[in-house]
Amino acid sequence: FCLGLAQALQGEPAVWALAADTDGIDGSEDNAGAFVCPDTLARAGAAGLRIDDHLARNDAWGFFAGLDDLLVTGPTHTNVNDFRVLLVL
């Protein structure tokens, strides 16, 4: 979700997003989710991270870990639902 959103937003200056799983882990990884910020693509470019490559490999973890934009909460032992939020100013 966050990879596709970051690509679609193309650095839109007034939009932030968070996607997270309420159980505190996302599949087999240690993160609950990730953040998308207006400068996500700019920081990725500066770090040598190509969003198209990560999308092609289904590697959101590698992309957002490289930006330090993973949400890591640890297991919550509660699996209510997936959570998505957009803040548009």
C-alpha cells in the first residue's frame, strides 16, 4: 500500500500517510507498517533507493527500512484490523 501510494503521490507536499497492522507485525517482518511523507521519494532518491525496483520485487520493507520509515511496535497480541490513515493539509 505505502509503496504504491508514495509512487502515486509523487511528493505531493501536503499529504502524509501511515499503514499498519494492529497485531504489530506485517507478515514475516518485524514492523507493523510504514510511513509516507511528502519527502519520501526525494529521500529515497538521495539514498539510492528506486521505488520502481522495490515495487517490482514486492520489497516494501527494504524501501522503507532504507529510509528509517518503518513503524516498529513489537507484537501487540491483538489482531483487530489493518489500519490506514491519510493526513491532507
